[in-house]
Amino acid sequence: MYLNCHTYYSLRYGTIKPEKLLAIASKNGVQTLALTDINNTSACLDFVRLSKKYDVKPVLGIDFRNGAEQQFVLLAKNNEGFQNINAYLSRFLHNNNLKIPGRAPELEHTYVVYSYQKDSDFNLKENEFLGIKPKDLNTLKFSKWNNFRSKLVVLKTVSFETKKDFNTHRLLRAIDNNTLLSKLPKSEEGKPTDSMLPYHELCEIYEEFPEILGNTSAILNDCNIAFDFSQETPNNQKAFTQNEDSDYKLLKTLTYKGLPYRYDKPNKAIYNRIEKELKIIKSQNFVSYFLINHHILEYARGKGYYYVGRGSGANSIVAYLLRITDVDPIELDLYFERFINLYRKNPPDFDIDFSWTDRDDITDFIFKTFKNTGLLAVYNTFKFRASVRELGKVFGLPKAEMDVLTRGRYNINDLDKLSRLVLTYSKYIQGFPNYLGIHASGIIISENPIHYYTATFLPPKGYATTHFDMVVAEDIGLYKFDILSQRGLGKIKDAVKIVAYNHPKKPPIDIHDIKRFKEDKRIKYLLRNAKAIGCFYVESPAMRMLLKKLQVDDYLGLVAASSIIRPGVSKSGMMREYILRHRYPERIKKAHPVLLNIMPETYGVMVYQEDVIKVAHIFGGLDLGQADKLRRGMSGKFRSRSEFLAVKQQFFDNCKKSGKSEALTAEVWRQTESFAGYAFAKGHSASYAVESYQSLFLKAYYPLEYMVATINNFGGFYRTELYVHEARMHGGIIEAPCINTSFNQAIIIGKTIYLGFMFLHALEAKTIKNLIEERQQKGAFKNLDDFIDRVPISIEQISILIKIDAFRFTYVNKRELLWEAHLKISKTSFETHVNTLFKTEKINYETPELPSSTLENAFDEIELLGFSLCNPFKLLEKSLEIKLTANDLPNYIGKVVSIKGYLITTKNTSTSNGKQMHFGTFLDYEGYFIDTVHFPPVASKFPFRGKGVYSITGKVLEEFDCINIEVLSMYKCAVIEDPRYADNNKVLVS
């Protein structure tokens, strides 16, 4: 009898989880239930999937509203009706200027329910009805509609379960309306009575109107929705060509056609692997999935785009031959069953990385090429701290009080009632969906229209996006294509171009010659000594230390390190054990014989995702299907599902039957469980390692050009400042932007690097465009007057260029140039210049002598670039007597030292008991790294206070050749007063 039920996917309105709604219905004896979220279909497929568990027949529909004002409810008679409703809703979600009308259109296979109003005058069609709420029953007796009971149905809205839910609803509505709770209009909220009653109570309310109950029941009985959640057959586009047979012929042809490109002399093992893979790919109906990926990448290669194919699909030789991936599964002995097996129902995972500059074109190509395409959504949920701020505003709390609550620095007993309410409801709505976002990479290409499954919305990039996420998509058999962007590929591509223009006489770089790179001595040196700043995936402080500890200098070692660095291995406690076994082979004997036999290459330690499958299959006695289910379950998204818990129990039961001790089984399970959700597939790690080698080659032979590319692609793990520093450490001469030399991006001429205009805060793109075009068309600028004559510019914009010393070629002091510019340019307006026959002479004013200093330059650079181009230690209030540098630390192991360091980055983490601790990365005066660890007592007493130089006192520790300092105390050093605004600073005149 319920035709209008909401979950919390009625965003900022509903309060009930989809499964909870079914549980409430089951508890109240409701056998059929219509889910009609407000302008949203996110919960629909999960609602249908879970309905069997609660023995409730699902009906799907949508509550169409403008804001909180209900226009009508559409119910789907069947799947086709659901598709029609989704398509209709999507019109409004694709165009925010459209308003939902008061009358529904004629849509096949649907029912329409309008809310009853006493004097309403509806000419109802056959599939249209008036919904009578319990409060309407008295007035209905005296309405003309009492004579048309055949067109009346029960309209008992369900949005909340409890009074607390209704209070939560009002808070959500206030957030949505950006208003104080006290000023929330009643028209913007539901009714406190919008909760579910037991079935018999609802029938009793309408017992005087049996026709209404009968009509409602008839509608619910006539609605039947069904989706296949068995995942037996993928619902992706079934055929790339005309049919599945021709698809397979094409896949086979392309696979064998790719052999000469990959192998000089393919052996029997290669042919056997190909046949095995092709057979399973066909039997599992994954052929079109491979062909579509191949087609996308064929287009990318034609456009000259760099890409990296990774994910579990990198374990496939067919993918390798189709050039989807660049990892040879035969060479690396990649575990076939991680890629695909007869038990596996979902296709292998291909993550295709493109340069951040190329990804949008690839997405556009996919949408134009394939008919039924959509981006996947993500649910952006309410987070606690953000909720505190939102609810603080709703309750009218001052900002200072909200700051106290968000930082957690309060005694709950000292808080007033409103502050406590903010905390209570912030915790309650934590995890509620707030709004729909876009998955970072997921695209689905479906056999059916996307609206068969969901309505779509249109984000700013203009591509239709589903209402459900990747988990729901997989449940329904829609497997995503992952099209990602990263800056690493952009750096490599740009670096190759920069080398070509800065070294025109050198032969072109073959950046794909990975075999040569693997044996290169310079690359081995960089790896072994962790000198990989700027290089893909190997530059972070944690990776830098791991490389040193492992003393990695080969490809397989780097592949392992790429997975070991993931949280799972360290969380399982096995990272340290792996290092010990790697460095001291005699420790390998401590490994359990079964685990060592399963994973000899990694010394009996689980490092890759496939190790989970191997351990579950060989150690735990699970079949490959169960083992893969276990691996997927440990990702977290499926961990609570009953099917995962059943496999977990089977693992323990099998180990007990095979005579393994409970302690051993529990320990192996602990390692597996803590590790699996965060690990990489070996093929995935190998793909990352390939890109790492490409960037390492460029860093080894062309460090300055590679740093310029890194800077232009906005860095990597660190801020731009560190990459500028790294270029300087390799002999680069760093210059601020210059109007006669610089471009939008940084450029290099010989060893001199000119930073680009795009790095100047507040310098407008239009100014940059005008400046560069004018210079390219008519030559270099002679002086300030020449620049002002030729480039239309405001005083604010030219001030930026003068302050960064972009006119230094004139040898006129910055302060004098600023004075001149203010006299010669109108503050209020400027016009595009028109060429005239005679050039107007500028009036030259005699300006006073206004010296500036190198220290003033540094502060201008900090303001405009975000960092100074001089050594930051030179800006300290007290000049430092440098007694200790990073290179001296190995001589002080176990001793307490004091050292000065410029803060580069920090990593915050929590101990097992939830206390905050930190890791710090600093540069010493000479520009070398200092690594620090800050345990909780010190972390709370001596916090980081932003960028700057710190005086650090601590104990020097050494582990596996890695030096760090356990901090005992830390103070930020004072910098000089800004000389641009100081009165009596003694400064060095430039």
C-alpha cells in the first residue's frame, strides 16, 4: 500500500538506508513496496537486489519534485517503464534551466500518481490516479472525487523511521536551503507523520474507502521489475563487430598479428598461453571487452598519446599482444588465475592511464564511438568535520565555536546544548550521501541503453553520468572501463620534446626501449641510492627509504617494491620481515614451508594480490572462484556481504580439516585480511615499474629537461618548489619569468631554466596570451614604455610582472618601474591598442632613486610564486652557524643532535591506540634530505607550524642504511621582517 517511499538517496531529504527501508517494511508486514526517491535512482538496483532477502516485492519509480514541492510520482509497470521514467527524469537533470511541469507526459508502461487537493480539477488518463493521504480522508467525503473512487489510491509517504530521523530531515533541508533551522519554511520540509505504519493499521485508516485500497493493491500487483544479479553473463556491449562470432575471429587475428611486435622467436609456452587465454576469454564472454579496449588504444596511438595499461589485465598475454599493456606475462611469470579463470564472472581489470592533457579527448572518443555509454557516479557523503561546519551554520554557531568543534579540542561537559546537538547529528549523518560526483575513471559501455538501469545527470564536462557507483554496476553485470589521467605520462612525453629542442644534434630518444633501460648502470645507481625525485611512483619519502632498505637496482626488485609500499604489506607487519629476508637470506628459513613453496620469489611473504588467491587456494583449500571472491571481498566494499563471510568460514574449516593449527591459520588469515585490500596485482606493479624506468632514464641522462617537464606538469608527489630545487642541485640556473624570454610554461636554454608565466599567482591567462603573441609577432620588448605601448594591460597585472623582476633586462630598479607604471597606466581602465600612423611619445617622469634589495626580491617571489628563488636559510632573522648537515648524520648514530631543516612535506598517521604521530621531510642548508619521525608526545608538544626552517633536536637512528631523526623537540625559526614594509632594515642593495 506504499507508493511513495524515500531512502537517504532522496538527497538532503530522506534519512533511511535502502536496506533499512526493506527491513522496516518486512517488520510491518508490508509485502510490496514502491521505492520512489526524489529525482534520483541511486538506490533502485540495490533495492531490487536486496528485496528477496526481506521477502518484499520491489516496485520502482521516481518522486518528481521542484525542490521540495511534489509534482507527481511515476511508477514503472516493468523494466521498459523504468527506462522511460529514467529517460524523462534525465531531461531535467541534464538541463538545470528546465522545471518539472505539474502534469506528467504520456510514458508507456507507467502509472502516474498526483497528490490530491480538495478543489483540484484533473482530467485523469487511464494510467493516472489521485493519491489520498490519511489527512485528506475527511475532506474527500465532501469532494467531487468521492464519486470517482476508481481513480483514487493510497498516498502514504515514507521518509523517516523515528522522531530523530525527522529532526535530521529538517537539518538536511536547512543545509540544502542554506538557511538557519529557525528560518526553514514549512514548505521545504516533510511532515512528521511521513513514516511507515504496520500494514493492518494503514488498511484500518482507509477501511471506509475499500476502493482506494483495492486500486492501490491492483497497481502494485501490476508492477513487476526484474534485473539479473547472477553476473553469469556480462551486460556490457556484447559485440564489437556485427556479432560475437566475428568478434572472436577478429580477436584471434589481432592476437597472432601482434606476435612479431612482441617476440622475436615465440616458443611453445607462448603459443600454449595464447590458446589457453583465448579459449577462456571466449567462454566467459569477455571478447568484446578486449576488442573495445584495443580500439580505444588504437585511436590513442594514432593520436600520438602515451598510455600505460595496468590492473589485473596486465597478467594477460592477449592484452600484451594487443598492446593494451606493456608487461610480458611470460617473462614475469604472472599468475594466470589472477587475470582470469573459469570461476571468475567479472572481466579482467584494465586501468588505462593517459596523460592528464589527453584523457578528455579519449573520453570524448568513447562517447562518440559507442552508443550506450555513461560515466559512473560516486556518492560524496557527509564527513564528520564538514558536517559540523554545515550544522554549525544551520544552528547559527559563530565560526570560532565551529573551529573548536571541528578540531576536537573541547571537553564535552563544557559545551552548551547547541554545540552538543551539532556533534550528535554530525555523527548521525556521517556517511549519508550528500551529492553525486563522478568516478575518477569509470566508464560503462552497455548493451542496453543506460536508462534501462538508471537516470543520468550531466556534470560540467558534459557526459551523461549514472546515479549508481561501480559496486552496483558490477552487481548488475556492467563492468567499467577505467580511463584515468596522471601527470607522470605528461612529464615523460614533454621531457622527450624538451630534450629534442634543447639538444637538437642528439638522436631521438626511444622512450619505449625498456629492455635497455633495465640494464642501464645510471638507472641502477639512481634506484640503489634512491635519487629519484620527480620519477613516477618512486619519489615519495616512504618509497625513497624503502628503495634504500631493499637496495633495489633491478626491474623485479622495483616491481616488488611498488607493491610492498602499499598500506597492506606494512599493515600486515610483513614489510619489515620481507626486508629482513631480502637482505639476510638465512631468515628465509623462518617462513612456513607451505607459504614459502607458494611464494618463493617473495620469500614466503604475500606481496601481490595474486598471493591472496594462491594462499586461499593452496593453503586454505578454496577453489579458484572462492579464492577470487575472497580477494574481492577484502577490498572492503564487499566485506560485510554474506557470501564473503561464508568463504571466510570455509577457509578456516578447510585448514582445520587439513591439520593446520588454529594459531597458524589465524596468523595467515590476519596477514591476508590486513593486506589484500591494498595490494597491487603483480602485472599492475610491473606496469608501474615500466613507467618508473622511463622517467628514471630521463632523470639519469637529462635531469634538467626532465625537471622542466615535471614543473610544467605541476610536479608529482611534492610541490613545484622542490622540483625547482632539484633542478638547481643538478646544475640548473633558475630564472624568474622574463617578458622577453619566458612563455606560459617553463623553458630551458642550455642549463638556464626560465619559469613560466603560469606560475605567477593572479596573472591572468589573457595577459599571458597578449604578451606572448605580441612578442612573437613583432619581436622583443625594448623597455617598459615599449611594453605598455604594445600590450593592453592593467596596473594590477603589470605590477605582478614588475615585482617578479620580469623587466630586469632594462637594468632599471623595480621600485622605479612600479612608480613609472602607476604614472603611465590608468588605474581604472585600459583599452586594446589600435595601430596608428604616428607613435605617441610617452611622457617620461623623473623618479626618485628607489633602491630595492635581494631580500625584497625573495619576498616578492614568495608572494607571487609561492616560494623564493634564493636559499630559504638566508631569510632567517638570525644568521645560522651551520654545524651539522644531512651528510654528517651517519657519524652520529645513537646520539642526540641539533640540526636546521627547511620543511618540505609531512605525513600524518595514527598509532594503534589512535594517537597522532608524524613523519617529516626537510632539506638541510646544502639541499640534502633530512627525514624525521615525531612520536605522539613530541608531536602534540612540538607541532608543525607551516612552511619554514625548523631547529630540530633528536636522536639519530639507522635502520637498513636509512638515517632518520627521532625528534625530541622542534622549533620554527623566525624569519626577517618583510623588508618591503619594514622601516629600518639593513638590506643588501642589488
